Amino acid sequence: MSSDAVLRVSGSQVVDGQGQPVVLRGYNVGGWMNMENFLTGYPGTESQHRRALLSALGQERYELFFDRFMSAFFAEDDARYLASLGLNSVRIPFNYRHFEDDERPFQLKEAGFALLDRAIADCARHGLYVILDLHALPGGQNRHWHCDNPTHYPAFWDHRHFQDRAVHLWQALADRYRGNPAVAGYNIMNEPGDIDGDRIKPFYDRVVAAVREADAGHIVFLDGNRYGTEFTAFQGFEPHDNTVYAAHDYHLPGFGYGGPYPGVTRGIYVDRAQVERTFLERTQFMRDTGTPIWIGEFGPVFTGDPDRDEQRYQLLQDQLDLYAEHGAGWAIWAYKDLGGEGVVSAAADSPWCARIREVTEKKARLGVDGWGSTDAGVRHITGPVEETLAKEYPDFSPFPFGTLDYITLLVRGILLAEPMQDDFRRCFTGIDDDETVIALADSFRFGNCVRRERLAGMLAAAAGQA
């Protein structure tokens, strides 16, 4: 890592201070500054999770838990381990709520910056660049839980107030990290879901200009619309200078409901050729404009079934090989969790996993995590809904991913998930000592976790490719 200059874009490459190409290959640290239900085990959204813990633990122990959790989930041991795999970068998703409260808009909180400061310093000591990723924006920039949206509507796009707050936060971030060589750049918005598709570019133009006023040096990373898969809003316009347009590259066989690979999932046959075609479609804008190719998210969910997981490994290997063939950088999702995806996971017998086991089992039974579970246990609910919509609204195909995703979100992710907050809260009711709270948070500390060694080996091999 150069100590005298930040990374920048030069043509189709990212280069360091000496002009040498740098292919960013790394991990997403999801579940930390932006929490997600399938990563750490709660139902619903992060805000619902936090309210449940506050109700159960009380203010003092709630704060103790999250102070400890934030120091345990990602620390220097984690950065050291990722560097040991040969990776050179991490993407850190964060929720705007670490920096601002809704009841006090535009009043920025130092605590959020302090968390990023520590993570950046830990990563810098081990030669890792950091991409700062605003994963949850005020009002919700997409329909789903991963932007802490309790509804299914992305209100961010309708309200100038929400947009103003996002611009204000990015100005502060850019001012703080101006000239910091450990910061690779600023990922302005994770997985935009602009339903009309005509508001994303004006907002990006505005926020890029604001960032450049504070920091003219760092790379800006811009996700495509439709959750990082479409770049039509930018076609016909000159790309922003010193900018990476970021695609996300998930595939149906890698989801919790995914079928065989190669094989058919939801009526679509997916093999290596189809994976390559999709990758090329999603990154065509970058080749057309001569800008770098970087995949900001991808990766499969592992099921515990040896045969299915073998196919997930094959899908992942095919993607890694394709990225190498096409000179694409990448950040795989997600580093640490409860065992579904992570290369590092809380142990099954850890205090955290043991305490919430009834909830995680119920979540699986009811399929409330749309990402990592199926609706097998609730087909008596989802089946008739699917049939009714198909009969009564045969042309209905809502943004972004059609009818089945729409039903999954509304029925499983909201209708069945919200009442489960009471089950989750009861897991923590009655805790009356600090030691238990600390042990729960420390379940995610690197030294207490287990590793998925085969995955680690695959990523180490891919990171070592020239």
C-alpha cells in the first residue's frame, strides 16, 4: 500500500501512487456496522432487532452489548486473517444511523466515525484498502431489509429531505478521510432501487459533486440501479472522472432456495455459460466506457447438504475464474455470520447461538429470511397467494425482481417476521449480569469463531492470481 497517494482510476484500471495497477480483491464485512437478519440471527430489520434488545436488556446493558459487539465483530485479528489469505481490501457496509438520528437530522455523531477510524487503521496495519459503503440510507433506497427498511417501499427517492441528509453525510465522510491512503474510495449507495429509473443519475451527479468539493482525490464507487445490475440510466452520458461503476453478481443457484448447478432454478437453466453471459451483461457499461470492472457483491449461501454445497463451491469457482479472465476486481459477501455464508462464523455452541436457537429454528421453519431460507414450511400460505396473483394479475411483475420476490418480502419478510420480534426479545429477558451480555457479544470475536477452510483456500488462490 502506497503511503504517499490514494488509489485512483486510470483508464480501465485502478492504480496506486506509482501508477501500478491494483486489482481490488476482498471481503464485505456485512453484519457489523450494517446488521442483517440472516447473518446474525434476528428476524426482520436491524432497527427492529435493536428495539427488541433494548426492551429486554434495558438501556445500560443494551449499550454494553453493542459496545462490546462492535469491538468484537471486526477487529485487528479479523484484518490480520483477511490479509493472510492474500486479500487486499475490505468493503465496509454501514447504516446511516451510526452517524445520525432521525429525530436530529444533520447532527452527526462522532461515534460512527470512530468505528470507521478504528477499522481503517486496523486494515491499514495489514495492508488492506477499505471501501466505505453506505448500505442503509434515510428512508430506504430499496425495498429490502438490508437497508433497514421496515416497509417494502423505497421512500428515499421521493423525499428531498432524505437525499439532503445522505449528501451531508458523504460530505463529512469525504472531508474526514481526504488524503487517507488506506481508503480506496466511497461507495455512495448500496443496491439502489429507483423504481422509475430516472432519479438515480441526478442524485449521483449531485452527491459526486458534493464529495469532490471535500475530497478531489478518492475514487467514487457507483452501484448500478436495480440492486447493482442495471446501468441504463448512465448510458449516453460521460462517466464521472475517477469513478468505478460497481456491479453485483448473484446467481439463482447460490440463494437459499437455489436449485442444482448446473441446472434449473425458477425456470431458468444456469450453467457456467449462463453465468458468464449474465456477468458480461451486467458489466457491459464498464467495457463500453473503458472504466474498471469491480464486482461489489457476489457469493453463495451454503446449506449444510454436502451435494448442494459442492455445487455452490463450483458456482463460486466459476465466478472467480471469470473475474480473473476479465480482469475484474471483487468483494465477496459476507465475511462473518452464523454459518450460512461466512468464511468465519460464530460457533454453533457459542453463547449467542445457544440463546437464540429457538428463534433461528423458527425462522428456518417459517422461511422469514428471504436470502437464506425457503418457503417449504409455509407453502400453505405462499402457494395460494402465488396462485391468486397469477390468476387475478397475470401481467403483474413488480420492480425489482418480480412476483415471487414481492411475495417473499411481504409475506415472509414482513408479515411473519415482525411478530417474531417478541420471540427474539424473550430470548434476552431476565439477563441480569454484565458477564452474560459480554459473552453473548464475544461469540463473534475472531478467536471464538470457526472457519470454513475450503472457502478460505479458494479465495486465497483467487487473490493470488496476477
